[in-house]
Amino acid sequence: MSKPNYTGTYHMVEQENMDAYLTGLDVNIALRKIVCMLTPTKEITHDPETGAMKIKTVTTFKNFNMDFIIGKEFTEDLGIVDGRTCQTTVDWDGDKLVCVQRGEKEGRGWTHWLEGDKLHLEMRVQGIVAKQVFKKAD
């Protein structure tokens, strides 16, 4: 069975528990306040044939790019987020994309999945879960 194609532009419409998640990453209070006010856009390019994926998170504050091959571990520079690097693998779990980030923080990673025109993102660190929902642009 073929996997869904995540290609598209998605605008955030919901967010919950972001401050607690950022606290779990040891992000300082000033930066947490800024991040919690942002409404990011995700620009995703996905080639289902090769497994290549690019996720660009665009905000009025800073942008973050993540380029990877699904199923292949890589070193991810999260300096823009919390000053760390980690060994990252993004792989399929059914129709969901599951990211595991091995490094200083236990249980760090995220899951993306599609439901209709909505892109869901669940971010995890040390048992703390934050959620964001994005709506696909027309």
C-alpha cells in the first residue's frame, strides 16, 4: 500500500501545551513566550519514490529547515530550537511519520499525520506532549 504524500503548504490553526514542551527542552522564558505567540507555516516537499522530504517551518521570528530521507539516520542541528544536536531518524508507522531524536533529552521526537486537509503534529520530550494542527492551503 502506498504512503500518503505530504507535499503542500500548511498554516497552523491550533496549538496546545507548547510552553510545557519548550520548558522540557530547557528553552528560556523569553524565547518560550515568543514561540508560543507564533503561528508557523509548514512548507513540505515529499518525493514518495525516493523517500526524500524537506520540511520548512516559516515564522515571523526564525525559519527552520529539515531535509532528510525517510528511514535514514542523520545528524540534526537543533541549535535554532534549543542549542543541541541529535541523531534523528524519521520513519513510517502506518500512514504516520514518526521522528526519533536521540541525544541529551529522553523521549524526544515527533509524529506527523494527515486527516483530510489537516496536518497534525505531536511533539514529545521527557513525557511532555505538545500538539499543533495545520490546515492545508488551497
